[in-house]
Amino acid sequence: MGSIYKDYFNTAKIREHYNYTKEGPDASSASSRGAVSILIVTLCCFIVLENLLVLVSVCRNPKLHSAMFIFIANLAFSDLLAGLAFMANVLLSGSATFSLTPVQWFVREGTAFATLAASVFSLLAIAIERHVAVTRVKVYGGDKGCRMVLLIGACWLVAAAVASLPIMGWNCISDLRDCSTVLPLYSKRYVLFVVTIFTLILLAIVGLYGRIYCIVRSSRAEAAGSQTLALLKTVTMVLGAFVTLALLKTVTMVLGAFVVCWLPAFVILLLDASCPVRSCRVLYGAKYFFAFATLNSAANPVIYTLRSKEMRREFRRLLLCCCGANGRGAEGGGGRGGRTSSSAERCTQKQGGPHSAPATRDCTTSV
């Protein structure tokens, strides 16, 4: 056991592995690398702020405390952490890499892997929740809290387990021939394992949404053929048409964003697992493909939340409240500041009004 971890605090191991898997120092100029790093950090800041806005909106508005929006908040939290982790990864890259010990390097890369994996697993959890909600009408009865805790907890536990495998021993620190070019301390077999897991998740999401669509279509057909439940037929057909159309749009956007953002990174990782050392020069630019994959964390809030009318209203209320607070600070409570203050107060008071309950269903059907 001691022989496996004896090099975890040897900084020379980092340089040894990078020199073996790469042709030498990065040939790009310092100015170009700095510009790319600034761009990526800016993107990560946008991801953090965007998902923070989702979390604050869900916490503030009692209408958004339904199970579906709690899952969306979990997705936003994982995407927020993914933005922070990737930002830290970029800031600790370059020359700073060679001052790290292997255990610090594993923590740097493992944190980014864990948060991105949690984001992907959260997409799967949302698909599972929708499938169960469609197949069982009263899915969230007495076991509502237990079901949500199990799904959300499973997302983070599995993501943490997958990301911690290299630091627990599945690495190439003692076998240079098995080293990845993109991640020089990771085993190629581990890289292939991660790609396989993500591919299976994508197939599972496609399968679940496909089954949901088939169930909705069959329910509409059964309601149309029934002669004794006329009222149920009418209601089901109206809701079914709406849900089917919304489902098609959402599924297309979700799967399209997932495939477009992650496919280039998957291809790079597959090349990394199959190419001999220093034979695929495209692998030296892998950081750009991973930065592109991070865009999925920026697209998720748009897809899952802005398609909800209630979430859009809450976004506007939150932004108005922020502007109202700034206006009161600048105007000192006079003139326009007073009017902005009243609008800010109205946006807070609306959340606790007597008509809160009927609007809850309106925000859940379009997500």
C-alpha cells in the first residue's frame, strides 16, 4: 500500500509525466494563453452568476418549492460549482502546474471532474423524476422528501466516487506507458471508463424522455377512445397536447445542448485513450474542448428555468428588487428612488399573497 502512494508528495513526478506525454512546454505565447485564460475565467464567472440567480430565485419564491424546481436547483448548484472548479483549474494551470504535488494535482482535476459529473448526473436525475412523475400520478406523496434526497444524494455520491478513483489508486503514477496525454497522471483506462459512463448517461436520458413521450401519446389515445369519461377525455387531451409539445421542445433543447457541448470533449478523450503517446497533436489543445463542454453548465439554466413562466417572473422580480436597492442607495429615498422602492416592496409582497397556490401548477407544466 505504501508503494502506491509514496510519490504523491513528490513534485518531480508532475514534470516527469508532463515531459513524457507532451513534446515540451506550451509553444503558444504567454499573451495568447493569458487572453484565453481571461476568456475562460469570464465564462466561468457568467456561469456562477447565472446559476446563483436560479438558486436565489428558487429559495425566495414559495411557488418554486415543488419537487421539479428543487431538482433544477440541484442542477444549478452543481453547474455553479463546475464554474468555480473550472475557474480554479485554469488559474492553477500553466507554470503553476509544476509547483503542485501529485496529490494537489489530483485534487485540482478531481474537483473539476466531480462537479461536471454531478451536473451530468443531475440531468439524469431530472429525467428519472419526470419519468416517475408521468408513470405514477401521485409520485410525491408521503415519500416526497425521501425520493428527492435519494436521487440528489445519489448524484453527488456517484460523482464524487467516479472523480476520486484516480487519487485512490487508479492512476499511472507508477506506469508512464499507461498515462493519458490530456491528463498526464490519469490512466488511459480510467479516461475510457469516464467516457463510457457519460455515454451511457446520454443514452439513458434519451431512453427516458423517449418513454415519457410514448406514455403521453398513449394516454391521449386512451382518453380519446373512452366514451364514459368525457370530462377526463377533454382535460387529458388539452393537457396532453400542451405537455407533449412542451416536452418535445425541452427534450430537443436538452439533448441538443448536451451533445453539442460534450461531443467534442468525448471525441478528444476517446482519441486520448486510443492514441499512442505524442502521436495526436490535437490532444495538446484539449483545454479548449473542455472549456466548450463547460458551456453546457451555462445552457442548463436557460433550458430548464427560462421555459417556466413563474421562473421568468421571479427573475424579473429579483432584478427589479436589486435595481430598487441600488436606486434607494443612489437617490437617498427621494423622487424616483421612492417609486423604485415601492415596486421592490411589491415584488416581495407578491410571493406571499393569497393567490399563490393556484399559480403553482402553471409553472410546473411547461418545464
